[in-house]
Amino acid sequence: MVLICDCGKQATIKTSWTNRNPGRRFYCCPSCGFIGWTDPPMCCRAVAVIPGLLRARNELEEELEEQLRLMREKDQQLKKLNKFLILTISSFDTLLFFRGLPIGTWWCGGFRLLGLGHLGQKGGPAIPSILG
């Protein structure tokens, strides 16, 4: 519904966020300052409860934004670590290749773990074997 003020200008609808009228809409003339309520008065219970609900919602929205920010930050860290891991494995495989060892051979606590074979060909499952 459009309301034309006595001064001839169109009044806009705004929302009050005062403690006495939380969420109550009103007409406001940008020219002469006319104000008129569009919503009926609120009951005492609504006036008491709505501000607390709004605060709780705002706190949850802020917490959500913070969690999303942290998640994006962790995602960036994970991407960097993945790149570092790929580079490390590639470097290690290159070192193994130039030493004549099968690529994918890993030494762990006195055991040799076989993974991928020489130059990426399958060399068997990852089975620990005792050094001989």
C-alpha cells in the first residue's frame, strides 16, 4: 500500500528496532518527517522477548561467519600442505630413481615397504620385508 503524506510526498515503510517497538513497521515521510504506524501495537510479551531473540540470532550469525572464515583458512592451509606433500614425494621418487632404487620403496624402522614399482609400474603390494 502506498501512502501519500499531507505534503504530497510518498511515505516510505521503515522498521523500528527500539526496545518499545522491536520489529514494528511504520510510515515515514522523507520530506516533512511525518510518522505513522502500519503495524498494531505489540503485546508486552513480544516487546520483552523479541530483543533477546534478535541478539541471539545476531550472535549466531557472527559465530557462523567466524566458523566459515576459519574453514576457508584451514582449506587454504590444506591446499598448501597437499602441494608440499606432492612436491616432497616427487623429489623423493626422483632421488630413488637416480640411485637406482625402485620408485615407491620406503624404509621404515628397519623394514622395507614396497609400493609402486620402478618408474611407476606396479611392483607389488605394500608388504614389509626384513632387510637382508
